[in-house]
Amino acid sequence: MTSALLLAAGLSGFLTGGSLILAIGAQNAFVLRQGLLRAHVFQVCLACAVSDAVLIAAGVAGFGAVVEALPLLPAVMRWAGAAFLAVYGALRFRAALHPQVLEAGGGPPAPLGPTLITCLTLTWANPHVYLDTFGLIGAVSTAYTGLAAKTAFGLGATAASFAFFFGLGYGARLLAPLMRRPASWRVLDILIGAVMWAIAAQLLLGH
């Protein structure tokens, strides 16, 4: 396995993970709010990123184990994953027609304990996080054979989570005025949709 192929696998993981995590949601709004309040930012970002890392690792490793028992699963999941990405990308393009904004909310910051409980609840009680990390990322990872390529893909997806959460948490005060503009989310949704369709094409082509 050449370094170029490993880099390509890592980049694919980064784009896949980054595209999934960028959608507006309660978890992202919570991280943004903590960033605006400058309250427990590091702990909140770390909790979100580590949670993603655990689920991504389970997805990449879990699919490998299941595939040994069900050899046809990669092909099935590749087509199912491509279909899901195509639909999800189309939804992002549709959302771009009626963009939302991400509001941080008001009120004083809560103590660290309740803050982390809220953060972890928003993460682990969200069924979409399992679909995105374990299911979809695990399915995309089946396009890569060999431990090195799968590891590079998983590390790329994990890096996207760390980059996003810490970037959002610590860059919140800079991003907040921009992301309160519907036009900013319109551009972001279009970019997400384009990346989703590109990854769907990658799955269909078997790369």
C-alpha cells in the first residue's frame, strides 16, 4: 500500500465524516452555545469528538468482522450507502432553498457536570449518530481493503470530527455572526450536498 493510496483513504474518511457532521443539529447548536459563552469549551468539544471516534472505530472494525460472516454485505451496503448519500445530498440541496440558522440561545452557563451530561445525551441518544458513524462510515470503509487503508480512512473521519468540534467551539465567537445569515447556510448546504454526491459516486464506482 503506497503512501498516496493511504492519503487518499484518509482524505475520503475526512470528507465523509466532515460532510455528515456539518448538518445543523442539536449537538452542534449546543457546542456553539458553549463556545459563545466560553464555558467548558474544551471538555464539551473533547466529549463530542471522542464519542465520534469510538463510534467510527466501531463502524470500521465492526463491518470488517461482519463481512467475514456475510461476504455479500459490502456490495449490499455499498449500494445502500450510495442510495442514502444520494438522497441525503438531495435533501441538503433542498435545504439550501430554505436555509435555517444556528442560534446559540441565551442564559448563564451551567456547571461542568450537568453540561457534560447534556452533551453526552445529545450525542448518544441521537439515533442518527449511529447511522452516520457506525452505519454509513462503516459502509463506506468497505470500499477499502487491508488494515492500513481502513485505518487511514477511520483516522481521517475521526480527524474531521476533532477538527469540526474544536473549530466550532473555539471559533464560535467568530463564526456566530456569519452563521446567523441564511446565505451562509445555503452555501454550506450546497457544499455538503456536492460532497455527498461525490462520495456516492465513489461507492458506485467501487473506489
